Amino acid sequence: MGEHLARAREHLEATLGGDVPEARRLDVGRAAVAELADETTLLGMLTELATGTETTAACARRSYRDTLGCQWRLLLVDGGYPYTLRLHAWRAAGPDERLDIHNHRSALASAVVRGELRSELYVSEGPGEGSADDGGVTATAYREQLSADGADWLLVHRGPTRLRLVHTVRYVAGASYALGPLALHRAWCDPGSEALTLFLETGAERRPHTDVYSTAARHPTAVHKAALTEREFRSVLTALAASLTNTVPTGGGLHSW
């Protein structure tokens, strides 16, 4: 394992690998991911994985193309349930291309490395369709879980529900945040923009499913997990490393990866 990856793992083991009380896990995770989001540190990790380490192939198998909003979900360090560190590359999304409102299997912390990210937080107001002027949002609720072979995200229809928007925020480079596993949110980049975020799962335990709320008229009941090949993984990492050193050719960017 390369020097930067080893140091990142050691840092995460020291901060999250022990018996961290749940009441402190969000603060500890947020501090850890903010420190690792330093561009020099991140560049070192990307370069080492792209060049090839004993973990490159395994990380590639658990790195995915995303269908909406977040273009790439790239595994950098896998520490099991105590922590998993990923890099998310975001592309611009229109109003109809934003991620569904959702929660997570475990607590998370994230730091913006490049660009800007917008985020919304919601609370559920229970089943029902509500009225047109009650200030809520009508959405279709699903329970998301993995297929038996782990190759697909399955969405089980649960019916209409009401959500209420409670907070909006814009995160710029250098900002960080943390959310508990039940927090309902969605994030996106504004049109014409891109972003890189470091994403840390911090839960010692993982829920077997997540809750997904879609405002789309139709939604697929299964989404394939499009894992990257090792060659694709290393190519994307190389391009991302180039972007951090400002050596992406004119006209390049997240969309060209």
C-alpha cells in the first residue's frame, strides 16, 4: 500500500476504529474527513491507486458509475464497518436529474474538495398525498435493498407520502458536514458546475436498507450497480489526479471522464 493510503488508513483507524460513542461519531467523522480532504493528501491517494497497489483491483470492484447527480463513486480505503472512504465526482444536474431524497445505511461525513454542492434536508410527515397548498412535497416512498447477488439496488414500492423541506445549504470547497443514518437529504451541482467530495461512512453498524423518496412520475424498481473495471478505475483516478494539479486539457472536466 502506498504511503498516502497507509497514512489515511492509520488516521481512520486511530479516530474511528475504536469504540467511539455514537454521540461523538458524527463530530469525529467530520473532523477526520476534513483533514483527509487536503488536496495534497488526496492527490497522493489517487496517484497511488492509479499506479497500482494491492488494493486497486478490490477498490475498482466496489466503485460505480452513478446514474444521476453523482457521476462516480470511487472507493479509496475500505476499513469495514468502522469506516469506508470514497471520492464522489459530481456533474451538473437539472431539476429532473437530481438524486432522489434518501437516507443512508450508516452515519456519514463529507468534505468538499473542489467546486460547490447544494443540499436539501427533509423530514417525513407520514403516508398520504396531502393537498396542493400545505407546503409539503408529495413523493413516492420506496425501501431500497441489495439483490441477493449484490449486483442491483432493488426498490420496493411503499406508496405515497409527504415530505417537508426544512433546510437548504450551499457547500463550497473546504466545507464539511455530517449526517446521521436516518437524515433525509439530497445533493446536486448547479448547471454548468462540477464538484469533488470526499465521503466517509462512519457507522459501526449498517442498516440492511435505506429509504428512498422520489418525486418522479415513474421510477425503476431495480438499478444495476455498474462497477468499474480496474482499467476504467485507474483511468478515472488518473484524470481526477490531473484535475487536482490543474493539468486537465482545455475543454476537459468531469464530463469527459
